[in-house]
Amino acid sequence: MPVDTFARHFKAETGMAPYAYVIERRVRRAESLLRAGSMPISAMALELGFSSQSHFTSTFRRITGTTPNTYRQQASRILTSSS
């Protein structure tokens, strides 16, 4: 199947271009990792397939409206207050 045909069908099914879908999934996985533990953000960025921590941070902030570090701190406060 030609790439453009795949991209068109993919977008029709998901509402997103393939690359945007992959980035969205990476950020959602990052949210899970940030809530779950204390993995360094730089290691997380590489594990999730970002080229650098700065690329990861800017992408995360664009999608979620906050930085990974701030997200982790807020998630930690929510977990602590609900215990």
C-alpha cells in the first residue's frame, strides 16, 4: 500500500495523522511513567524514542500544557493527598 494511501486511511480511522498518533501515544506513556516512578526525565525521553530531553519536554508541554517535571510533581501531590 502506498504511504499516502495508508496515511489517508489511518487518519480516517483515528482522526490523526500517523506521526501525530505516535507522538500522542508516547506522551500518554510518559504520563504513566511520570506517575509511576522516579526514572530520570532524560532516560525517559530516550526510552520513549525522543531525540533529546529538550525535544521530549517541548513536545510534552505542547500536548499537555505542562512540563514533565511539573506533571510529576502534581501527580505526586495528588497521590500523597489521597493516601
